[in-house]
Amino acid sequence: MPAHATTPHGTTAHRVLTTVPELEGLLTSSHPPVVLDVRWALGDPHGHAHYRAGHIPGAVHADLDTELAAPATPHDGRHPLPGIDVLQAAARRWGISAGRPVVVYDDNGNTAAARAWWLLRWAGVAEVTLLDGALGAWRGAGLPLETGETVAEPGDITLTAGHLPTVDADEAAALARSGTLLDARAAERYRGETEPVDPRAGHIPGARSAPTGENLAPDGTFLPPDTLRARFTALGAGGADGTGPVAVYCGSGVTAAHQIAALALTGTDAALFPGSWSAWSADPARPAATGHQPG
């Protein structure tokens, strides 16, 4: 997973971000994007209601729990990757067709929307970007919201799995020693001081703490690529500086996608551990480290 030269919006091959002014212009163009509202947060089951109360005009709601994830299992974690047939049916409902760009956002710094960004890239959709600053940036620009439900004209996209790399638990354990494994959860969960949802506290031995929230500026936009690059390089040896492989996990494979987007802005490709800590901690044979050191 080598590093690549970057553009202002991401890697050479794929843009990562769309700005609010760009999206405003695209929505009135002859080739508007599909816009997905991925309103979701841990402990808040009312994402669809929040969407109906106010969303970017024309945006379609994408449900993280039922469309962007398969049902939870101890082996696969709280948000396993959905089957490609399930994802394709959802993508067509959202209005995605071949060659039509997609912009995704949420109302929480894109920490949930990044799951849709990653999944669609993984499934072969090349033109998918995150709205930089998420819904807060749209509101901050004084742009309108609409209420109710948008029903898209069905798309005809054909999806295929595997266009982005993933690792399983064994590969994540090995990579923690031979490359860079980043833990995107809050630092107190990494240290094992608290664990609100998963079976055990702590982190994968050898993983390095890199909380997702530190990818963002105070206004909710991504930090500049040079700042992000310095952040990941400072985490120590391995691929965050382009010299070796990188993988990311979080609680259930959702906010880890945000970390992968931040790494992509620096030109670094990274793999996702979809089961993440929810799957690792459910297996009593897997060790757990605590404290601020990788272990």
C-alpha cells in the first residue's frame, strides 16, 4: 500500500473531499451528484428523523445500520460489511448510476459518512467524496435545508467487492508488529479506562492510538494534508509516512473509515479491519493491551 502524490483534495487517483461551494455549484449543474445523508451517531438511533427534519436539498437518506452494514455477530463485530447485493440494492435506491458522482455527509464531522465513502469506493464507485465540514459547513454558509423525504430516481449501478483493502484479525495482529496499525477510537477507550459498548476494554497489542477527532479542525473540516501527514508520521515507525503497510480499526469499523480518508489526503493508502475492536474483544483468545503504550 504505497503512498502516492497528492492533490489538494486527496490522492492522485481519487479525490476525497468536495467543498460546500463546489457542491452548491454542482447541484445546479447539468450533471448533479447523488447526495447521501448518513446521519448516525453511537447511542442515537434517530438518524432518519434528523434527516427528515432538515437536510441538504435533494439528499437521500442512507441508513448505516441496515444499508451500510450487515447484522452484528460476535465473530464479525457490530457493523460487518454488507453483502454486495444488499449494498447494490441500496445504491440503486439512492439513485447511483455508472459515471454519476456521489457526495456524502453527516452532521458529525463525517465520522459516519466516511463509512459510505469507504464502502462505495470498496464496491467500485470511483467518484465519491466527503462534503468537507459536513452539514455544519453547509449551515454555516447560510445555505438552505429541506425537510421531509427525498425519493430518488432509481439508479442502475453494478457493484463489485474488493476495490479497497481489508484485513482480518490475524492480519491486523501481524501488522501491529510489522507495519502500522492505528486505533481510531477515543484515547480513553484505547487506554482501557472505559468501554461503553464492547465486551472488553483495551486495544490490540502493538496498535497506536490515533483518535479520529484529531483529523479535524475546530470547524469540522479536515486538517490540511501537510498537518495530517505530520500527525501520522509522528505516530512512529511504519507506513503512516509511506514506508510500510498501514491498517486502521475502531470500535466497529465505522470511524476507522474516517481515518482512512484522512490518510488518503496525505497520499497514504490504508486497509480497514472491518470487525475492529467489537470483533477482537468478543474473542477471548485475543489478547488486550491497556495503557497509553502500544503494548
